[in-house]
Amino acid sequence: MDRQTAYTVRHARPEDVPGARRLILDTLYREFGYGYVPEWHADVVDLQGHYLDHPRHTLLVAVRQGEVVATTALHSTGPAHPPHPREVAERYPGGTTAQLVRVYVRAEHRRHGLARELVRRACAFAAAEGGYRCVYLHTNADIPGAEPFWRSLAEEVHDARPTGEHGPGVATVHFEIPLHRPALV
């Protein structure tokens, strides 16, 4: 993690919530182009309650000079049907599935290994938490760099691009990351 010496990567604190929310909303509006969708992004309104106050959930941040420049979150709610395919929702039920969400890095801070480190820490949290059998995520493969990044870390379980499950401009691919349990000492 030498390349990240200028960054602090940690579980979010209450004082990180406004910056994390700002980064997430900026990403939804500026990069994804569809903005805040209540059915998809309800957690963004209450990051504190959804992630910091829930013992099985976490919000991780990368901070540089007091600014939140990257986020990753993990929660115990599986993907919903609809909009996701029924077989995906059934394969990843809530409670035993750790769903990885909000993996966002401000453009000027990319290529420093922040997303990879945040994902690694989120997976370690899920493995240590217990009760989770795997980490599930989905991504919009039309976002530059998203698909190759996830293919380097996870295994594809369903390519929904042919179905257009989220509508025009959202090319969803579903992935799984196996959990590696910490060794008992």
C-alpha cells in the first residue's frame, strides 16, 4: 500500500458521512447520468443509520487532506427482484449475502489502488463478521473501467446486458467474491 501513503483508508466515522454522501451523489449524477433513484439508493439518504449504526454493515472511506475521495459499503440485503433477475435474487438472499455497493473513487484519485484496498477491507469485514457465505455485487459495465476491475476480483454469475434489466444505459453484470475466513488462532 505504499502508493497510498497520502490516503487514510478506514471504516467511516460520523464526521465522514457528509463527504461520503457528496461523493456518492456526485457519482450518481455526474458519472452515471441518472442521479438519485430512491428505489436503488435509499441508503444514501441515511448513511449513518444504514452503515455506521448497523453492526453487520460497514461504510469504508479513503480520506486525503480531510476530504473523502473514495467509498465502499457493504450490507446484508441481497439483490431485489425486480429489478434484478429472479434467479440472482434467489441465489443471494438477504442475511447470508454481503452485498458490496457504493464503490466510488473521485476521478482525480483513481489509479492509486484505493478501490481495490477498500474492497479488500470490506471482504475482510464480511469474513470476520460471520454469517455471510459470499460477497455479491453488480456493476454497470458501460462505466469505463468497471467491468475489467470487477473481473480482476470477482467471478461473473449473470450477464444481464442482453435483458436490459435496468433500462437503457445500464449494462448490468452480476458478480460474486468468495469469502476467505480468517484463520482461528
